[in-house]
Amino acid sequence: MPELTNRFTSRRGLLFGTAAVSAGALLAGCTSNESDDEPAANDQPAAEDKPGKEVTIGFAGPQADHGWLNAINDNAKSRAKKYSDVTLEITEGSNDTAQQIGQIETLINKKVDVLVVLPADGKALTQVGLKAMRAGIPVVNLDRIFNTPQAYRCWIGGDNYGMGLNAGHYIGEKLKGKANARVIELAGLDNLELTKQRTQGFDDALKNYPNIKKVARQAAEFTVESGQAKMAQLLQAQSKFDALWNHDDDQGVGALRAIEQAGRDDFLMVGGAGALSAFQAIKQDNGVLKATVLYPPTMAASAIDLARALGQGKGVSGMAEFEIPASLTLYSAVVDKDNVDTYMSTGFK
Amino acid sequence: MTQHVSPPRDGTDKTAPVGQPPSWRGMLVRADVRTLSLLGVLAVLILIGGITKPDEFLDTRNLQLVLTQASVIGVVTVGMTFVITSGGIDLSVGAIVALSSVWATTVATQEYGFGGILFTAVLVGVGCGLVNGLLIAYGGMVPFIATLAMLASARGLALQITDGKTQIVTVEGVLDLGERDAYVLGIPPLVMVFAVVTIIGWLILNRTTFGRRTVAVGGNAEAARLAGIDVRRQRLYLYLLSGLCCGIAAFLLIILSGSGQNTNGNLYELDAIAAAIIGGTLLTGGRGTITGSVLGVLIFTTITNIFALNNLQSDVQQIAKGAIIVAAVLVQRRTASTT
């Protein structure tokens, strides 16, 4: 009996399967996202352009499941391509700690000259960083920092506190002289330490402006969907305010949609991270978005520069030291209408 | 869990077997008490919102906002209610919404305009539902595992299509539906779709053979098979229905957010299951209520709204949300058992 039904099932399954496959084929043409845009990358000239000793750089990053991480990968790849003396060994990105450890160990076994690591979780990957350093492979730790400085030769990353600080100062200056100014904050994922740091920086900056009061804060989840939902609620809660800081341009797409749907334009908005869509909106200057604070994905290109310099035993040109620094915190520049053209090419999608 | 369900397996909120007056009446009363207690919870929430933020909460725009935010997850929950009523589960709803929304907003799809986006969103949803249904009904896979597998692959495919990028919709016809100008008599189009899906869902579950079969399969699949119901085909249709709801929800989400992103529909499966359970649908199957599910969704959305209006942070929101789920279920149990 079971065998009989099984055979019957598989034939029917085949029929349905065929229907599904053909429906799929019909749709398959629609998955294309081809466009002629260049990937986000930095055109800044590389540190020392004269080819030197051949360097093999191993690169391990997390899964590029959102725009910023995707830009990190693009920046690393395109930078490495610019150097004729650099070979890039890039692993498939993973958010799984165990898998990323395995990938880095493979790179260590391959005896790459230098490692660039953007850990999925900085603390969890400390051990493998230590292992690489002990094996004599210098590690450039990108953005998400390891537990101990012993696990990296050089750390380079963004400044979350500085993002909040600069956003706060920008808004503070814009609202100078306005009595009882009201400011609201659309934060990112509250589970993350970086969100707390951004909010802390923002609050600290606002303390310099006694005329400004932060009246509301809601946390979205770095996604368009959550940005729209939380912003719609914030707009309903606050019938009047003067400025808004949104931590992240990705969720900002949703936030701008909510603002448009509510028909509001009586305030100024500052974004965060530096997405292409945000740069374009700032340049057009016909909406509420007037500026964004950078968390530059070009740091991956700089990490390749540093790794190459390490591999060739050089320092950073333009500095007196013979060695590259142990730690580099990048500046969170404010991009507004005046300087947006400079940064346009670094915008990510 | 199923023991306390009274002998007649048919337990939807309004229908009952004819010819058994006592249990028929008992069933009706119990169902009504269940719905009434949910309405009571909602009334208390509205009272809290009205007291804490009278100007912002008791406002037409806020009502429109709450109902709009409820629409997307509401449509998903209607489909989920059918699946759970049949004793199944669909963990893949969030991932299907994500996949549908990104597939429907690629550069290539957007070239076909409004129709192309709608068609793709719905067809991808139905397609995923079909695969789920085939695996479960004819492949003999447990719903939990089959839909878990779909969750993983649909999210993966969504990521592959977007490459992690946000796909912004430029088709005016789609975007316009989310603007205030599109409201008819003050009702947003999204809310209308939600209402229509709810009414159709209610009619199917309570007034059709299909609905009765669903309940029968959930109550006792073997008995249903012996009674001449093609259980496997019924299951296939149910997951297809859930997929269809996900496709519709994805289209609503595209209108609402003006974009497609692979992170869309995050944890919808849990929200939809929670709303259905709070509403009074049995997780073990055999009893389902669309009215209850929709009230469950409205309760969740109203809570979120009140918290945001009062500027409470996510940590407090999450703690309170958990407490309210427990409270709502306890209140329901009590009121249901005392009658």
C-alpha cells in the first residue's frame, strides 16, 4: 500500500513539479538587476604606486547581506586590483563564527603574507586572530575590533561615537538661535553596542546647545521596512519638531517614504553611513534630507593599503614613522550639499 | 492539548454541526466569549492609549496608521490561520514575503510596471507555497522541516537577487497607492486589501466545504481521510493559500516601503503565529478563527503604536509585549472556562 501510493505520488509530484518549474522559468527572466553603475569605490590614489615586493593578502569578511557590507567587499577587491604586486585571496563571506574561523584558518595554512579580517563578531574571532599573529602573519583588523590588541597588528575602523557627535553638532549649528528647538532620533538596532555609542555621541553633542531638546527616540532595525514603520509612528507622536537624525541610510529609505506619506516637510533630516540614494537626495536638495554622516566603506580599501605596506615592510607615506600605526579611527565626515560631489563615488547601494 | 476540545471536532468560531443543539450552543457561547475577551483587551489598550496620549492616539490619522501597519502582517496571518487550523505550521512566511518583494522590484521586473510587479509578487508567493505544499502533502515531509527549509532557501535566494542592496521602486503607479491621495473615504488602499482578504478568509473557513475540510484535517487527519477527504490535496491547497497571502502581503509591503529588500518580512512567522494563537486558533489544529487572528494582529499593532507614541524604548517594548501575550492568553483561558 505505501509503495503504491508513493509511486502515485511521485507521478503527480512530477506533474506539479513541472508546472512549478515552468512558472519559475517564466519568472526567472525577472531576477536581473543589471545596471551600468560602477561599484562603490574610492578613487583616491594608492599610498605608494610603484610596484614592490609581491604580497598575497587574505581577506575574510562577513556575509554581505546589506549595502554597506557589500561596499566593503567591492572596495577591497577593486583596491587590490589597482596594485600589480598584490594578490587577493578572498573567502566567501559568512556570518557564522565557526565557519569564519575555519575560513581564516585555511588562509593561515595557505601561508598568505597578510590577513585582513572583518569579523562577523569581533570578540568571538579573537582566538583565530591570535593564532594568525603567532604564526607570523600580521593581521589588519577591520572595523569590528578583536578583544585584545595582541590579536592584530593594526586596527582600522569607523567611529560610531563620532558619527553621533558630528550629527549632533551639525544639527546644533543649523538650529542655532532657534529657541526651544525640538530634535528626534531614529536609531538603529538597539541590540548592538554601536547603536548605543551613536546615541551617546549624539546626546553629548546636543549638550552644547542648551536651546535644543531631544524629545523622542525610537529604534528601527537597519531595514527599510522597520525604518518606515518606526518613522511613521514618530511623525504621529511628534506633530512638530525641527530636526531628525537617522542612524542609517538604508532604514532612511523607509523613513523618507514615511515622511512623504505623512506629507511632512517642516524639519531638517540628517542621515548616517553614506548610501548613494542619500547622496543623490542631498544633491537634489528638494526634500528634508540635508546631510549624512559617514561611516565610510572605503575603510576596506585603506585596509588593503595597510596590508600591502605591512607585507612590504613600509610605513604610511606622509607620516614620519617607519611603521604603520597600530590603530586608525576614521573620521565621520558630514556630507551636505556643499561637498557631496566629492563623496558621490563612494556611495553604496 | 487536544483533550479539552469537546467531541465534535468541528470547532470554528461560528459553524457547528447541526443536530446537536447543546454543544452547538456551548460552542457558540464559548467562541463569542473568546472574541469578546479579545475585544476587551483591545478596548483596554485603546483606553491606555487614549489616556496617555489623547491628542496623538485618538486621531483619525493614527487610526489610519495603525490599520496600515497591521495590513501586511494581517494578510500573512490570515493564511497562517488556515495552515495552523489544519494542524500544520508555515515557518517560511517571512522569507517568502522577502523573496516576493525583491523578485518583484528588480530592475527587470520594474520595466513591466505596475502589472509586472503585482504579477511577480503574487506568483512567487504562490510558487513557494506550491513547493511547500508538495513537499509536505506528497513528499511526506513534516511541515516544520519543509517550511524551515523554504525559509532558508527563500532568504538565500532573496539575498542572491539583491546582492544585499536596497531595490528602490520607481514605478509611480505603485508608489501612489501608498500616498494619502489614494485614500478612498479616508481608507488607505492597503487597509482595503486587508479587509477584503479577511472577509474572504472568514467566508472560506466558516461557510465553505473547503473550510470544514481544513478543520477536519486539523482535528484528526486519519478520521478525515476515512470520511473521504483527500487530506493530501487539502494540505497542498492550504500551503498554496498561505503562499498566496505572502505574495499579496509582499505587494502591500512594496507599496508601503517603496522598495524591496532581502531583510523584509523579518520574523513575520513568529508574529503571525503569535497573533493566530492569541486569537484562539489551536496550535495543534482543529480549531481556527479568522476574527480572532485579525484581532490578535490589531492588538499587537496597537501595542507597538502606543509604545512609540509614548516614546518607550525597544527593551521596554519587548518586555511588555511578552507580558501582554501571556496576560491575553490567561484572560482568554479564564473567561472561556468559566462559561
